[in-house]
Amino acid sequence: MRNTFKIYPNDKLPKQFKFPDYYLKLSRNLDDINKIEYFPWWFEDAEDDIDSYVKILKRLTGVDYLISFARNGDWAACFKITDFSGDPRVYVYDLGNKNSNYEYNDFNDWLQSEIKNIL
């Protein structure tokens, strides 16, 4: 069982983009998630080439400037790196069907909803 995951370094992201605080905390310690039996999502390690990754996600979703942070089969939970709020919306896409998607107000909203779905 993993205890950490690698996030994109600041020098690879737009200067104004900030990851949500709880996402950063989880990147250093996944104990809170590992305690949840059957949590279906896994947190992704950052890819080396963010530009190529953004282009791939645009081709799969039709939306520009997305980076995925978690996967559940073909589903990808993403942040838009042009959201400079410090608490970006979460966009969830079925990568096999870009018309199948939904959104959450922020990371905590997404995480709480996903936890609620399995309890």
C-alpha cells in the first residue's frame, strides 16, 4: 500500500496555480485514505512532461489545461491548471467517453462525495 505520491513541482505549473491544502497533505501521507476500505481511486504520480500530458487529456476530454490527479479505471479526476483560486474545481471524465463527465466545487467536495459513495 502506498503512503505518498508525487505531485507536479511548482516550476512545471503556472506560477499562480496552487494545489488544495488537503491534496498536498495527502501527497505526503495517505494514511487517511488507506484506512478507507475499498476506496476505488488511486492518486497518480506526476508525469515528467506536463505539456504532453495536458495535450493528451485535451484530446481525450476536449478540455484544455487539465491535469489528472487520481484514477479509477477509465475515470480521471482532474484539476484545471488555469484555476488560480487555490482551491480548484475538480473535473471527472470517463477517458473512454468524453461526454460522460461531472464536476465538483473543489477537492474536498470531490473526496467527501467519493467516500460517501462507498460507505
